[in-house]
Amino acid sequence: MIIVFMGPPGAGKGTQAQKLSSAFNIPALSTGEMFREAIKAQTPTGLKAAEYVNAGNLVPDEVVVGIVEERILQPDCANGFILDGFPRTLNQAEALDKLLEKHNLTLDHVFCLDVDEEEIVRRQAGRLVAPKSGRVYHVSSNPPAVAGVCDESGEELVQREDDKEDVVRHRLHVYSEQTEPICAYYERKDMLERIDGMQGVDEVFADLSSRVRSKMAA
Ligand code: AP5
């Protein structure tokens, strides 16, 4: 099962990718998370990516495609994987098709979560993340059991560098300019599944998981 998640920043891609990952036992691969980890560890990729990520711009395609190919060839991806935040440009979408063809793999779902701009700003202003486990919370709509602490790892929750309102608005602009156009690419292939991301976390998850189950049963 290979799934792509698209949608504007803060639409809930990471939240739903993690839930599907637990339910269907396939890894959720977030390119944003890979970059944040590389930046923290100051690896060569992290050093290249930092200026783009912190300003809310896209990291160059060749850097992204390289880390995705390396990751999907790991043994835990043998039964499938969920791509959260990749592809994000037409070049990346075409590169993904080539990668899948090269490794004899097929894409099963391309989900796009639709959420309006003010809700996106609200969601990101209240977002808290666990830096090590990568789990995502929201102060009011998806709070941890104990305020400020990750339910899973017990680590302290923090706010992301790129969640400041001006950077969020810039990321939304980048999304509409560079990523939204690839919806048409998947529409032409009759693969795009638009999901109402304005619903609550559980309702969105119920919609997604029933689509995944029907495809598995087909
Ligand atoms: P990335 O980490 O992918 O950021 P993003 O796409 O901007 O998405 P977010 O992680 O901000 O949001 P999300 O949709 O996952 O929402 P979440 O579930 O957290 O990328 C960061 C940066 O890395 C990019 O700007 C770029 O620089 C670089 N990058 C990454 N991939 C790249 C690529 N392919 N090419 C080039 N550069 C790349 O939810 C948000 C909040 O809302 C949370 O608080 C959550 O609890 C809450 N929430 C979620 N769902 C709901 C709901 N249904 N109702 C109410 N609240 C909800």
C-alpha cells in the first residue's frame, strides 16, 4: 500500500499519516520531519536544507528526491509506506513516478486534505510537536493527556520554528504557487482523492481508513 498525502501546511497530513501508519502498520515518511532531524543533527543535508525550511521555502528537488529514494528502500517499507509532504512540485511528482517504476511499485492513493486558510493559521498557531517521536498535538483540538508532555515518549513538547504567523502565511503562498498545481497532474491520472480536512481528526481518519480498506479488499 503506497499513499501520498497532499494539502496545505497545517492541513493535518502528519496527524493522519501517523494514524494510518499505526492502523495499517506501514511507516509514515515525512520529508519535513526528515529535514528537521537533519537540521538538528547538522548533517550535510541539514546544513543545505536549514535556510529553506526556516524561511518556509521548498528545499531543492534534487535534495528531496535523493532522501526519499534512500528512505523507501529501507526494509520497513517492504509492505508499503505513506509519503507525507512529498511530492510538492511537478518535478518531484514526475521523479516519484520514475522511482516507483524503477522499483516496480504502484501508487494506491493520492489524498489531498482541503482546509481553509484561517483554520490553517489557527491550527499551526496551536501546534505542539515532540521533537524525538515526531508526534503532533494541538493545544485545544488535539491536546496531550498532560499539558506540554508527549503521551508516547514523555518528552517536552515544543513549537516549530516555521509556525510563526508570517512564515505560515508564506508557506501557504508557496503551497498555492508550487504544490497546488500538481493536483491537476494527479487529476489527469484520475488518482486525486479530495478529503474534507475541515472535519475533526477522527472523522477525517474514518473517511481515509475506509478508502484504504476498500482498496485493499478490491
Ligand atoms: P512539512 O513538515 O511537510 O510541513 P507542511 O507541509 O507545511 O505541513 P505541516 O507539517 O505544517 O502540517 P500538516 O499538514 O502535517 O499538519 P499537522 O498534522 O501537523 O515541511 C516543512 C518544510 O520542509 C517545508 O516548508 C519545506 O521547507 C521542507 N520540505 C518538506 N517536504 C519538502 C518537499 N517535498 N520538497 C521541498 N521542501 C520540502 O496538523 C497541524 C495542527 O492541526 C496540529 O496541531 C494538529 O494537532 C491539528 N490538527 C490536525 N488535524 C486536525 C483536525 N482535523 N481538526 C483540528 N485540528 C487538527
